[in-house]
Amino acid sequence: MNDEEKGKHFLKMIDEQNNLQWSIVAKLTSLIASKWQSEDLMNDLEEQVKQHTTITKELNSLDENNSIL
């Protein structure tokens, strides 16, 4: 992967992470409004937090692995 492709991949991950963060906040807000009674929202939230964690771990490991930067 050349530097331009690496940069594009990095920016794509940052964008995906940002979108997940906004979605997580929206789901939390809805879950609070439902007085924590929505199983669907809880499941969606759990899945999004897992996705966010995966992206964050990959971003945090970039310097260690020299995989992108």
C-alpha cells in the first residue's frame, strides 16, 4: 500500500469512527428517553460500541505496527 492509499484508509477510519460516535450518542439519548426499556436500542448500541472499539484499537496501533503512518 502506497502512502496515498494509507492516508485514504486512515481518513476513512477516522470518518467511520466519527459517524459511529454520533450514532452512539443518538442511541444513548433514545435509550435514556425510553427509560432504558428498549432491547433493540441496547443491542444496536452494544454492536456500535464494539465497532468503535475495533476502529480505535486499529488507530491506536498505527504507530506500533507502522501499518499506515
